[in-house]
Amino acid sequence: MSESKVYKVVVNGSWGGFGVSEEAVDWLLANGASSEKVRVQDSGLTSTKWVYTICNLERHDPILVKMVETLGPRANSENSSLVIVTMPQPLYRISDYDGAESLEQPGQIAWEDASKLEG
């Protein structure tokens, strides 16, 4: 019997929003991520040095998934708690509530049918 493919997606499991640590940015760049998609920059919002990370990789990008698997909690930004969700099929949508994320998959959505009328 053949094994079915498993798809992995990185989401933020806590309030505060998706983000990665500076160590995670360094790991991603050292392992082939594009500097246009991943970078650290000064926010420019205060006189003190305050940096933030930008990570625009697709959440299912193998480099991002491997980084979370490798670094574990060290991958997290100050306000994130990154987790890997596995799925049996490739379609997903990320739902966000105050920064805490969850995955929605086609089989989980209950659709209303406008062609059917009761009564």
C-alpha cells in the first residue's frame, strides 16, 4: 500500500501575529530564501533601534517548514508561536483572529445552497 502525501503549513498559534526571529531570518537566508522575501529592517518609528522581520514566503514553502522544524521555539518572533500543521490535501486558507491563525480546508467549510428553498 502506498503512503499518501502529507502537506505542511506554518501558522502562528498564539495572539500577536505571524513573525520570525532574527535568527530565523539568518537561517532562511543561509538556506536559500530570497532576500526580497525575508529580511530584517529598522522600523523607523522610534529614535531607538527597533527592528522587525519580514517573511513573505508562502506558508507551505519547504524552506520555511524546515526552518521551524530545525529551530523550534527559536524561530518565533517576540509575539509569535509558530507551529506546523499537516494536511492530507494541498488546498488551504489561513484564518486570522487577533494574530492567532488556523487553517481552513475545503472539506471543513459548510456551504449554504442558494438553489434550495425550504417551506
